[in-house]
Amino acid sequence: MTNAFRTVVDRRTLLKLGAAGFASAGLASLAGCSSAGAGGGSGPRTIKMLYFGQQSAATTLQKSLQPQIKKLDKTATLEVSAINGTDWNDFLAKVLTQIASGSAPDLVSVATEGLQLMASKELLIPLDSYVTKDMSSLQSYFDDIHPALIESMMYQGHLYELPDSFNAGSMFYSTDIVQKAGLSSPAAGWTMDDFHTYATKMGGLGGNVNAFDWVVRLWGSWTSFLYANDGNLLEEGKYSGGDWLWKKAYAKNPTAAAGRGGGWKWGTPTANSPAAVEALEYLIDLQRSKLSPSPDVGGGGTLQGLFSSGRIGMTIGGGFWAGGLHNAGMKNGSFDVQLFPTWKSNKSLFGAGGYGIFNSSKNKDLAWEVVKMMVRPESFDIMFPGNVTTPGRKSLMTAERYKTTGPEHWSVFYDQLNGSVPISAPPYYNALATSLNQRTTQAISSGNAKAALDGMQADFEKAAKAS
Amino acid sequence: MSVQTQTRETARVPVSRRVVRRVGARREARREGAFGYLMISLAVIFVAVFTFIPIIASLGLSLFSWDVITPPKFVGMANFERLGADGSVLQSFGVTLVLAIGIVLLQLCLGLGLAVLVNQRKKTWSKTFFRTTFYLPLLASTAAVSIFMGYLFDAKFGVFNYYLTSIGLPAIPWLTNPVGAMVTMILVTVWQQVGFTFVLFVAALTSVPKDVLEAAAIDGAGPARTLFRVKIPLISPTILFAAVVAMINAMQLFDQPFIMTKGGPGTATTTATILMYQAGFQNLQFGYASAIAIVLLLIILVITGIQFLAARKLVFYQ
């Protein structure tokens, strides 16, 4: 038995093997460093971009955009990496973890939720100098895009992203349930009283039909009611600055630029304001009256399934629902959309999506060219095939676009932007979102909106202080 | 060869040769040792890289304030001091403990009950069938099970409430009420984990000596008395093992509440691991999250220690 061990590794060989292992590991890490650093050289350049979605979609996107990237730089290649997540909160957490691991990309597609967080931590660079330099070639872009979207991508007077898409919180409804309840389609300018009448009549249908459903999250949640009630989770304000952009980019349209500043400044928390308490209590009352089921937290998959299977009469949605409901099997005409009902104001909310350049990028100039390329009209359907979001460029909002998916009143998506405010996503957005979810579910389960919102207020104050 | 003969032969061998032999034996021993180290090296490296180094790193990180983006800042024990004063941390540890106790008790009782019933089956095929059936959920992905269970337990559209209401019973707010959500977490976790405990108990019950059982039967012990006075004491080491493993797992409960309730409603199912995730990956307070992890580790060690201390009186080793 002992003899069997004679031919095996002795201590010296073992030490040699160990040394070789460490050396290999060291070389591998050095190789990793060198490949990361190579991007800044004169050799082939790779633009790495993070994409919120499935890897299959990211690969398709990469293949579709590759020819256009080659036109910009023959040696350049685009690498799109997908990050899965239930919502932007989830996406952001994963992006930040990736950054922590030392593999920051060149480009990132970030929604309003993460803009101030990334800008405040100097993860993204201001695009001011690039925009100023290329103002003439970007003029057609600024002529075509709503200034509210541009302003939502500014922070402390600087522009950090070029937006290409958005979703404003409008009210979707099932045309079938509306008809069954003996109602006609809601008209533009409908009020909360009208909404309640609709909900009551739809609820009267009984069976497994619920008049209204929603999702616990920052965008398009009870927050839509809060905005309509002329409230917000945080005090609204604007940073000074931004004139460098507004005076040049919107020189032909000063009315659109009037009152615009250097981005939204989110101030003191107002989560337990009377407007907030009233809005959340209204939603709790809807549930008590059995007009609304208990909402899910985050995502929206369940809600989409319930709506598309005819169990929900009305819900809050944006342009992304046109493609979402179509993909879920709903036929054009079986659902439609109207502006969010007015309450004490006609204020509504929106979130925008766009592209920013990472501070750590070694290829910033090329990345900027890619950003410009991605906000071209012809890039939109490559980026977002099938109406899974709303185009930021108004010229892309056409009847042709919604011919297959619906809804009939697709123009509502863009009209909703007038008088709307971006979701309140300060640099401490992640902590805000966590508290919002917890305290909202607490309010729903306890039925005590005030107590839950007092807790939310304390959470926000703590998070704001820590940020 | 007797010791005497061996001594005589050794005495006849010259000293120089004896030294050479001794050196050879030492080399042999070294080679064997090296081979032994080589054999265990993979496991040691694996445990070091994925267990010890992360624990040490986490301990180090708990002394820093780090948001992933900016460089870490040394804060000493500040994270632990903050943790002690943070009501949400105390609450989440309380939630974790309540859920863990519920899960362990139900898992042990159910596992033992099922094992006793299956062990009484005479036919081998039926034993195999039940063993496989009860063990199968353990092989499923916890995430997939949690998503699926989330649909089943949905208050409005779930299957369970559908059947309850169809027989005239009221719908239960499984996931939207604090107590309901905790009960659901226990049920779902036990449903998936009970197979492990069950298999352990089946094996332990099978190994109970037949002569002891026969002696108990001769002494007039019925099935209940045999179970509680003979079988359970004899398998008590297995019960201890199952309890310790189940407790350690339950104290780290994450997937089920994270997927099914996101820790809600409110913070009713926010376990320590969810709080850790929120602090680290959502609120970007990795130092604070590490401090929570270290405290959780200590609590698990203390609970495990208590279990072993209690076992001195309760566990019967043959």
C-alpha cells in the first residue's frame, strides 16, 4: 500500500506546482489588467455597453448596431452585456456591483431612477462639452425631443445623458370591461370623481374582475395619484444653470425652454404630507371596497398577465404597455389609454431613459459618437423593437407605429408629458425605493396610511442625511 | 514476527544501515504526507477561497464605510454601534429568529412523522416511492419554487384561496398580512426542506437495532411508547444533527421572502439576510451590511452552541 505512493508528487514538486499555480494566477490577473487598459491604445477598440434586459436581446442589439459602429470606426466593436432585473432598482444594484468588481463599461443606459445617483458619484461624465461642440449636428435631435426629457437628464446644471425614450403614467383600460360596465371611453380631462365612478361600475360586474390594479414602486404606483393630488414624495425644485443648453438648443423654441433649469432638485422629504396621506388612503379604500386587489411589489409581470386576461379594468401604464400587452396576446382595440385623471392638479409623472458615458471609459470620444448614433431616429426600433417603450423623439410617434399593437389613443403617451414631473429620484434613490416599497405594503396591510407614511418620512430623512 | 525476534534482528544490523533505514522511512512518511496534503488541497483551497477569506474580508469590511464607488473609509466599530441602535436591525433579527424556530420545529416534527410512517411500510417499492416524492422538492430551484408558490398563495387570484372560497371559507391574506406572510414563509420553506430531514430520519430509524425493538415489544411497549421511549432516544444524535443544519439554514432564509414578499408587508418578513442585501446592494452601505453579516454569524454560532449544550442532556449516544 505504501509503495503505491512512491511515484506521486513529493514536497518539492508540490511546492513547484503551488508556485506555478500562483504565477499563473498572477499572469492571468496581469493579462486581465492589460486587456482592460488596451482600450485606450491605438489598436482595436471595444465599446462596452450595459443593457437592461435579456442577454438574447442584448446579443441581437449588438449584432444590429455593429455595422453602424463600424461606420464610425472600422476598428471598433460594440459589446452589449445584459443585466436582468425586476425593475430599475434591481438593475442599478447590479450595475454598481459590476462597477465595484472593476469592470465598468463605457456606456450605460440609465433611466431617471439612477441618473442623479450616478452623476452625484461622478460615475458618469457631463456631456456639456460634447453637446456644445456638436450642437449643429444635434439640432434636429433637440428640435424633435420634449425639453422635459432633456431636463430630467440634467443634474446641477449639467447634462449627463441624451434621452431617447420615456414612459409617462397614463391610465390604461380594458375596452371590453368598459363596455360591459355600460360606460363609454373616458374623455380627456376626466377627473378623479370620474375615475371613481368608472371603478365603481366596473367593480359592480363582479366575478373575477377588479376595477383597478397597480404595482408598488416609484413609477406609476400610488405615486401617480399623489402627483395628481398636487403632491410629491420630496420637495420639488430645480438646480440653477443649464442656460448653456436651453439658449442654444431651444433658441428657435424659447417657449418650450421657458422655466427650465439645470435639472430637478429634490429637497426635503414630504412623504407624510396631507396630499400623500390622502392619495395612499384612496388606494387603500379602493382595496377595502374590493375595487382593487392587493398590489404586487416591483416588476409588473403579474399585473400585465391579469390585465391581458381580462381581470383588470384599469391600470397605470406608459407607452411600454402597448408592446407589452400586444406581446401578452391582447389585440389592438381590446385596450386603450387616456390621460391620467386630474385631481387637485393635472400633474403626472414620467421616467426617461437615455445613454451616459462612464467616467472610467478609455474611449470617451468614440463612446460619444455611439451615444449620438443611438439617439438617431433609425436607431430607436433597433434598440426597442415592438413598442416596449415610448419614443422620446416626437417624429417617431406616428399612427403607423401603433397600427399593429394599438392603442387607438396612442397620442396620449406624448401629451401626458405636458405638465408632468419626473419621478423623484434623488442621489439616494435606492434607499428611497426600498423604503417606499416597505412602507407602502405596511400601509396596505395595516390600513393605516398615516403611520406608514410617517415611517417613510423618517426613512427618507435618514437616507437624505446619510447621502 | 514477534517483538523479541525483531529486536534481535535489529541488534544484528549495523548502525550505519539503521540510520539509512530511518532516513528512508522519514522520506517515505514525508511523501505520504505530501500526497495527503495534495489530496485535501483542493477542498482546503475551496473552503479558504469561498468561506474563510470572505468571512475575514467581511470582518475587515465591517470596519469600513464603503459605497462601492468611492474608496473605503475606516470607521472602526461605528457600523456595529449603529447596528445596535438601529431598530430595523433588531426587528429583522427578531423576524429571522421567529421564522427559524417555526421552520425548525415544523420541519423536525413533520420529517420525523413522515419518516416513522414510511418506515412502517413493508413493501420496498412504496418506501422508495415516498422517499423520492418527499425528497424531490429539495432538488427544485428555490427561486422557481418561490415564484410558483407566490402565485399559489396570491390573496386574490391564488389557487389556495380559490378552493377556500369555493367551499365557503374566507380568503386568507397569505402574503399581504404580516402574520399570514410569516406563516406562508414557514410553510413554503418546510415544504421544500422537509425532504432532507425526512431522509435523515428514515436512515436513522432503519438503523435502530432490531433486538432493542424486540425487547421493547416483549416488555409490552406499544407503538407510541416504542417510538418515544426507544426509537427517538436512539436516533437523538440524528435529530440533533438535523436540528443544527435546519437552524443554520433557516437563520439564512433569503430566497423565499425576497421573491414572494420582498420582505413585506412592511418589514414583516424582512429577514437578516434581506436586510443585509438591502444595506449592501440597494443602499450601497457595504460596511454596514458586513457588520450585519458578522453579527448574524455570531448569532448562528451561539445558537448552534446552545443546541450542542442542550444535546448533552437530551441526546443519547450508544
